Amino acid sequence: MMRNGTVTIFILLGLTDDPHLQVLIFIFLFLAYMLSVTGNLTIITLTFVDAHLKTPMYFFLKNFSFLEISFTSACIPRYLYNIATGDKVITYNDCVIQVFFTDLCGVTEFFLLATMSYDRYVAICKPLHYVTIMSSRVCRILIICCWTAGLCIIIPPLSLGLNLKFCDSNMIEHFGCDAFPLVKISCSDTWFMEQTVVICAVLTLNITLICVVLSYAYIIKTILRFPSVQQRKKAFSTCSSHIIVVSITYGTCIFIYMNPTAKEEVTVNKVVSLLISSISPTLNPFIYTLRNNQAKKAFKDLIKRIALLSTK
């Protein structure tokens, strides 16, 4: 469908046309999405109801869980609908909205991970000043800064993307609206936009990664000075969950944006994007809770409360 030389609808080609594979993908994605939403909502609920979890670390974790739900909800339900109904059509406006929310949540997540690294640095390296430095006001300001940074990063490429023309094709070789597949089918000169996307991605990854690396360099240096093995073990255990999540998040995104062959290889890009939007948000709640005794205790207490209320 054309209007003024550009398309008003797109066709999302998805991962495969094989009906048997589509059924398997639907089941897998549906279960992953439900686990992700349930797991992250559980973390958010625990931080609200348990007094022991009202600390800066869990405040940031609550916001991280909200971001994970928002990020995965921006793309996965739409793809599930496409598979279930066979309707692969998405309007231009819906496509722009999807790109905006997935990119905003994705970029903000990187800045939040960097903020969480700084929180761990203060907790381990400056424990006596932790409450003063990481006050409620400072935590709220840091969250606002993360969202503002995310917005500032995505506005330039998004503004350029709104001027793209789509004359020859409206078939998007992806399961959702994403920058590279859209650039690929545009009939406009996309060189400047491609460079802007890469620069913004590199800036986000480098700035936040430097913060993470510096924080953990000081953390490791401090931990190694601890006199007892038990103290060192306890300190490392508080950081291990965050390190795992950082490794998964940065690893997958560096693969897509820093590896030129991944951009050319459509199938690889689609599969990795699917893993980022479904597997990572599903794993993160389990990584944070199963490796954290405080969170496990809070979860058990919540189950007991629910059980007591249901018996009354």
C-alpha cells in the first residue's frame, strides 16, 4: 500500500514460513514471555512488600525488572499475535512506536546496568558512606538520568528514520520493526542514518561499559584486600548476579552492532534479537533471586503470607 511514494503498512516476515516450526516458536516464546513477566513482576512485588528489600540495590533491581517487562512486551506479544492469526501486517505508525519503545528500553537498560555497578562499588568500597551517598533522592535522580540518557541517545537516529522513504518494498525481514531491517528496504540514502545508529550504539556500549569495568576494577581491588576468605566470598556473591546479567546483555549486543557479518547475515541477526528479547528477560529474575539469599527469603515469606490468607 503506497501513499505519497512511501508505504503506510509493512509485512513482518518473521523467522520462518514453516507451520510446524511456527508452532514450536509460538510455544517457546509464549512460555518465555509468561516466565519473564511473572519473574520480573515477582521481583517488583517483593521490593514493595518486604521491608528488608527497601535498599538502593533492590530499588535499581525493581526498575530493571520494569524495563525488562517493557522491553519484551514491546515486541514479543506482537510476534505471538502474528503467528497465531497469520496476520503479518503492521502499520507505519505502529512500527515507529515499536522501534521507539524497544530502543528506549534497550538503551536505558545499559545505563541502568552501569548505575547498578556504581551502587555495588559504593556498597563494597565505601560501606560506611553507603547510606549517605546512595540516598533515596540520589537513587531517584540516577533513574531519571538513565531514562534521559536513553531518550537522548535514540532521538537522533529515530528522527532520521522518520524521514526514510519506502518505495520498492514493504517486506521487513524480521519478526519486529528494527533499525537495520528497515534501513535495508528503504529507497532513501541511508548512509548517514546507518552511521548515526552505529555511533549511538558504540557511544552507549562504550560509556556504560567503561563505568561497569571501572566499578568492578575497584570492587575486585577492594575485595582482594579483605582479610578473611568468608568476607571475600560474601562480597563476590553480592556482585556475581549482576556480572552474569552484564555479560549476557553486553555480549549479545556487541555481537550484533560490532560484528559486520552479523548485520549482513539476516538469520543470525533475527535469532540473536529473539534471544535478547525473550531469553535474557526470562533468565534475569532467576539469576538475581536464585543467587541471593535475601531475595529467596523474601519470596518464601511472600508465599507463606499468601498461603495464610488463602486458608482464612
